[in-house]
Amino acid sequence: EDTTANSLAWAIYFLVKYPAVQTRLREEIKAALGDGLPTSGDQLRALPYLDGVIHESMRLKPVAPINGLEANEDFVATGTTLKSGLALRKGDFIIALTRVMASREADFPDPGAFRPERWLPENRANQVNQRAFIPFGSGPRLCPGRSLALLEMKLVLVMILQQFEIEARVDFNEVKEALAFTMSPVGLRAAFIPVEEKSE
């Protein structure tokens, strides 16, 4: 619950910060669904930009920026930042910094930029390291609520954007990250203005 709510809050943060993204997403929703809600997986799959917005907000503002892992066998870790291998033994505890993993230029060109289009099917094939983005963990400890969380986020964002235009009511420099069990935005304020009022 906290993780999904905070992921939604960060998605709203980016939609407010980048109005052109919000407009493009609203247009995609309108074209695919009209004023209705998706009633099938096929309808949700017809919203690739929505997927991109969710994935990109989770990449830049992961609610679980630190993942704990346990080595299940002895091995030597290697990588671009290790001059020589790091020997790990079975049972060693490993801290994975998921935000750092998802911020490497080699995996995500211009990594600090919010670019939902990098997740569109035609662009995603260019992502070299599929394990650079693991907001739900991976392997046998993959979050069991992953599918439900993504479904909830999609439905909530569809319902919000069909009815409201979201505007900033804060200087974005004032929005801070608070890390407890999850990372949440502190100081985020926005106005939800009915779409029909904006069109008058």
C-alpha cells in the first residue's frame, strides 16, 4: 500500500513538473478509452505511454531505492566499477542501490532526464542491461504484489487524468525525499482542476 501510494505520488510529481508529458498521456488515454475505464488487459496494453510514465518515475524516484540480497552461492562479482573481482561467500548480505543501478549512462542515456518514451516498445529493445531497472526486486524475492501495484497505478492515473488537469502549487526545489520504509515526496502540493473547467 505505502509503496503503491508513494509511487503514484512520484508519478504525479513528474506529471506536474512536465505538463507536456501530462498532456500527451491524457491524449493517449482519451484516444484509447474515451471517457471509459479499461475493462481488459488489451485496453491497458494500448496505453504504452502510460507504462513509460510509470516506469520512468519509478526509475528516477524508486520507492525502494535500497534492496537487500543474499548470496546463494560463493561467487566473484565483477563490473565496470570494480577494478578486480569482489569475492562473496554464500550467505553474504548484499545491498543493491537500485537508483544508482538505474542511473548509469550506459544503460539509460541522459539518465537524469525524465523521458517516458525510453520505455516505449520500439525504444526498450535498445536497453542493453535488463537488470539495471529492478524496482520490484528480482529473482525468487520479486515483489509478489508487482502486477497488482502496476494495475492499481495505471487505473488511478487513468481516472485522474480523465477528470483532472494537475497543476503545481509548489516550487519543485522544495519537494524533498523522505526515506523510511519507502521513499516518499515531502512538500508536494498540487491542484486538481476538473478538465471541463480548463476547457471553458
